[in-house]
Amino acid sequence: MCLFFILLLLGPRIAGVTWWIVQPTRWDLAFTSFLWPMLGIVFAPWTTLMYVILSPGGITGWEWLWIGLMVFADVASWTTAGYNNRDKIPV
């Protein structure tokens, strides 16, 4: 069970870093600086990966729905971690 959560937490970050190393041109098309993809991989990895998938062609129309779903996935991962650990903090 613990291994599953470790993979869930680190999986998109490892995938993002690996993809950045393998295809730096795609990341250069999506972002203009080094700072935004780095912060994205650390704090919002699902959103960053989806943005890199969609951005080279330009994000229009329904593609914003996918970005929004990934933002929801990132926020859900933050909040569920806090909710699941609420009993471990002494009152």
C-alpha cells in the first residue's frame, strides 16, 4: 500500500523530468523559461504534463477542460494527503 502511494506521488514528477531530458525541444515550445516547468513539476505535476502535451499546437476550446481536470487532480492530491493524516497531528 505504501509503495502505491509513493509511486502515485513521485510518478508524474519522474515522468516529467524524464520527458524533459528526452525531449527538451517540446518543453522549450511549451515554456519560455526554466523556472515555470521546474515549479510545475514540483508543485503541479499533472497540470504541467498535460500543458506540455497540449501546448505546442496551442490550447483552444475543449483543451482547457483537460487542463482544468489536471488542476483538479493536483489539488485533490494535496488535500487528500492532509485529510488522510489529520489523525496523526496531536491536538
